[in-house]
Amino acid sequence: AQSVTQPDIHITVSEGASLELRCNYSYGATPYLFWYVQSPGQGLQLLLKYFSGDTLVQGIKGFEAEFKRSQSSFNLRKPSVHWSDAAEYFCAVGARGGGADGLTFGKGTHLIIQP
Amino acid sequence: DTEVTQTPKHLVMGMTNKKSLKCEQHMGHRAMYWYKQKAKKPPELMFVYSYEKLSINESVPSRFSPECPNSSLLNLHLHALQPEDSALYLCASSLLILETQYFGPGTRLLVL
């Protein structure tokens, strides 16, 4: 079965500083990988996705992520964070298994922006 | 347009009540999903419909009953829920299974 690990539960970054959120996945074949962001009490918004092709993918709000097969990683980056980026970030893998087809999420990383 | 709508936004119900959550999309997507999200936890998949066919997550109690009347609508019928079922219930849709999923804003459910 597939799994996703986000090793950082909380990350604090100063406004204007760069950001990297880590994500590692476990899946036998090439996975479909996603990053979603969730503000408190809200649904999930898609930031970016990787299906195949170029391993560096660009997303909305200035985010990018790089797929590294050798490291089973799909880390999210942003060169300069804004206070509005404070939210919960989920990495997810889309794969078949367990009798149902859907997304398996990591536990999330809570991003705090300090002035 | 990548909008998935969910009603109601909030729902409070007793353990003997019967209620339903509704999800709607008009993007022509043929796969729809229900997720349950407890506070400070990631969403957990409950049900998947693909071309109106149900894939059941075996760990979901029978007090949750999904229904897909057509390719645009997805309901979740609730009966005899427990307080531990209180959570944010998220609906999502995708063009096909394993394609990008678009999420609705969720229904926040409180079971008393």
C-alpha cells in the first residue's frame, strides 16, 4: 500500500524567507503526487501536481516542487513566503489500493509565518 | 470553473437523527469522493464513485451511506451517528479516477 511521510509537523519561517516542506512517499510504481493547502476551517486547494515528465513542477502562488525518484521525495518550495501562506500543507499520493481509489495524505505540515 | 459545492456548511445532529450531506459539481467529472477529516488530522478517504459505481472503503461504518443519483451529485446519508463522527466532511471530484481532485469547502458536522 502507498504511504506519505511529512516529517515536519510544524515549521516557522520569517516573512520573506525561503521555504521548503518535505514529503517522502512509498509506492511501487510511479506515483501521482500532489500538494494541497488548507486554511483553517476550509477545504483543500490544489497547489501543484506531478504525473510524469518534467520533474520540476510549477504551481500557483509561486510554489514549486521537485520529484526525485531516487529519494522518493516530492518537496515543496517557495523562494519568499508571505504572511498569507500560513496554513496547513498536505502532500498526497494518488494510487490504487485497499479496495478504493483515492488520495493518501501525509499528516500535514503546519506553516507559521513570523513577521 | 473548478468549483465543488457542499451543503450545508454546518450541521448539528443528535445520535438518533437522520440527515444528509450534499455535494455537487458541474465540471463533467466522472469520479466523486467523500473524505472525513478530524481536527488537526489529514483527510481520510471514505467512499469513491466512478461512473456512478461505488468503491467502498471497508473501514467505514454502515451508519454512513453514500448515494450518487447522477454524475453531478453525491450524497452522504447519516443515521445513528456517534459523537466521534464529528468532523469536517469533504467532497471532491476528478475527471477520472486518479486524476487531479478538486475539493469542496466541506461540511462541519457536530454529533451531540
